[in-house]
Amino acid sequence: MIEFQQIDKTYRVARRQAGMGNAVKAFFRREYETIHALREVSFTIQDGEMVGYIGPNGAGKSTTIKIMCGILTPDSGRCVIDGRIPYRERVAHVQNIGVVFGQRRQLWWDVPVIDSFELIRDIYRVDESTYRKNVSDLSDLLDLGEILKTPARNLSLGQRMRCEIAASLLHDPKLLFLDEPTIGLDAVSKIAVRKFIKTLNQEKGTTIVLTTHDMQDIEALTERILLIGKGRILLDGSLAQLKKHTSGHKTMAIQYRGTAPMLREGMELVQCGEGQMTVRFDPTQIPVSETIAYFAASVELLDVSVSDISTEEMVAELYKEYEI
């Protein structure tokens, strides 16, 4: 279990104006600004949960992950994971966690992936039988195959990310931190990674904390979302709860034959093209059945689809609401 209690973290960052004169002044006297990365952040994550941790750039997501990994020490507050304080018992703590940073690598660049795996095995002191089984299982699930014999520098981004995830799981961690694991991946690779993460959580009960800007990752994988902004936890709930919090509006897309219909009061035009139209409306004011009947009376309908607010729209509304 992860317990985050009233965590604060600040950084001192050097600032100066552009120009040679300001550079010389800064050489003798630097000016610093205090950045509040986290402000009284508190949450609890139970064993086996898969949680999406979202927020804009600079909100404090990576700082939170680094504290939970034991890389950073908070200024105040308390972080306890499985009975350990990560930054005080780091050696014991890292035996039970796996970490994947989408924009950083742990594979050695010029050697075959399998050589990196064997070095990681030695670092974590994984016994030979467990290591062989894990490599075999991970290779099958992530479709690594011949990739293991290839130097990391010759891999595509999707291949490398699959290997990075496998490397983080060689020692059977109970807790996995994923920081932008699908960044830059093509559609096929994203689907493969998402499927693997879901299988890992369901079959092994691995606790997963996922930070990402890709809302499709959040929608496909997580049941609970933590929204952070300006260093504070702003919302904590399920995707459905957050959608209800942001908007009860629905979107209707119609395809029709004939002249474009006029919109009645309470409808908002989202998109319009030849023979098709998308509108947004509040079903508490105009029921879905009434909206369909209105358009059916105006034009010859060929197709109708109704959807709730998208995850991207929901998150954009939350950012706007909290001014982050």
C-alpha cells in the first residue's frame, strides 16, 4: 500500500535575464526563485490498484514519482510504501518496484538487449531459474523474440519501450511506475503495451501508477484518476465520476440527406459538413429521444450516433476550471 501524507517539496532555481551583462552579474551574484513542486499532497493507493496520475507539464507528477521511488526526499510530510520509507530504505525498497520513464532509458546503448537484461539480473540478484522464466514469459507477452539479440541503438522506439518495460519487470516487482510509457509510439505498439499492462495488473495483481498525457491510455487502463495541478491534488475519483463533475452534455453526430437542419435553442454546433453535422446538448434540457425526433422531422436521417464527453474534453475542462 502507498501512503502519501501532507508531502511538500520545493526547488531553488537560478534565474537571470538574457544578455552578456546579465550573465556577468549572475556569475558574481545569482538570483534564485523557489518553485513549489508539491503542496500538502495526500493520497492512498491500495495493493493491486491501477491509478492514472494526470496533470499538465510542471504540475508535480514526476516529483511525486521520484519521491515514491526514493530518488527525492520531501521537505516535509510522510511517504510510506509497504511499511518502508523509500528515501530512507532505498536499497530494500527498490527490490520491490519497477520504473519506466518514457523519455529515459535503462538499456545499454551499444550492446544486445539480452546483455542489459543479464546485468539488471545481477544488480537485483535475481536467481537463475526465476530470471529465465521471466525473460521467457515477458518475451512471449511483449513479442520480443529476435529483438533481444539486437543492440538498443538499432531498435525502433516501440521495440525499445517494450524492452524497457520488460527490463523493469525482471525482478518481479509488486509496484510498477510508468511515466509516459507510450510516448511517441505508433498505434500498434500502443495497443500492445496497453494490453500487456492490463494483463500484468489482472493476472499478477501488480500495483501500477501511470502518468501520461495520452488520455486514451487513461481510458483504456485505469479505473481511478488523481488530478494534480500547481502541486496540489485537485480531484480523486473514477473516470465516470470526473466526467459527471465536468459536464453532463452529450454529443450527437448525424448523417442526413437534404438541406442542413436549423438548430433549436439549447443545441450547440460542433462541426458541420456536407451531409453531416455534430451538435452538443444537455440531455436534462433536451432528451436524446427528443433531439433525434427533432432532426428526423427536419431531414431524412441516414445515421445517428450519441456519445458522452470525450476524455480529452473532460481533462481540458478540468484544467480550465482549476486554472492550471
